[in-house]
Amino acid sequence: MQIYLVQHGESVAKEINPDRPLSLQGKQDVTRIADFLKNAGITVNRILHSGKTRARQTAEILAEDLSGNMKVSAISGIDPNDPVDQLSAQIRTWTEDTLVVGHLPFMAKLVAQLVLNNDANVPAAFQPGSVVCLARDENGAWKIQWMLRPELFLNKNKS
């Protein structure tokens, strides 16, 4: 079983739009990541997000490629400064491949809690649009399988 933990794509500044939707760059970054994941054969059974506009938009873009356009669902308790214990405990009981879109520092602390059982030492360098794939081994321990960041998909032909 795998869990995909995603930091939402780049959003516009609060001064431009207090709702903070994805910026054009954020939409492009998430679309590139979604295309790559689809081409790699990644699929998920469900997609969850924090309910904030930028997380919902990120989840919807990913859903187009990874879940056959399934409806994405908002969950509580994954805002930027929420404690990770509750979701960490829930994830340990999940049996379906799931993608969760949230915010920093929550997502980084969640990776640390699942992998290291300690959310103080973060083992993943998130940036907007990043994806960390965790897999549970036969003993129930979570391991980082891989991480993608939007900078890996920059168009090198740009001037």
C-alpha cells in the first residue's frame, strides 16, 4: 500500500486574493507532476485535501490523471499548523492507495511522524507541488519510496 503526500501547488499572494487559489505557475507545476505520475502508471483509490482552495484545486488536477476524475474529498485536521497525530493514526489503518493534499509545515511533519515516529526531524524537503510517496512494508513500517518536486519538470528550452 502506498500513500502520496502532496504540498499544494504555488498559490497567489494573500494580498492579491485572500482565498489564495493556485497561481498560473502552480497550475502548470501540478499539471506536469500529474502527467508524469499518470505516465508512470500511478493510480489511487481516493484523493483527500484540506478544503482550502489551493489544496482542492491541486487535488482536482491530480484527480484528472490519477483516479479517473473521481470526486475529491475535504477532510479536517490537516491545516498548516494542525497536529499530525490524528491523521497519522488514521493512515496506519488505511488499506487503499490514497493521495492527500495539504500544506506546510503539516505535510512535512506527517512524513516525519510516519517514517521516524517523530515529527521534529523532517526527512523530506517539500516545496509547492511536491509529492512524497510512502510505502508500508510487511512489518507495517512506512518508508519513503520517492519524492518529486516541480523543478524536475522545468522546460529546459525556455529562454
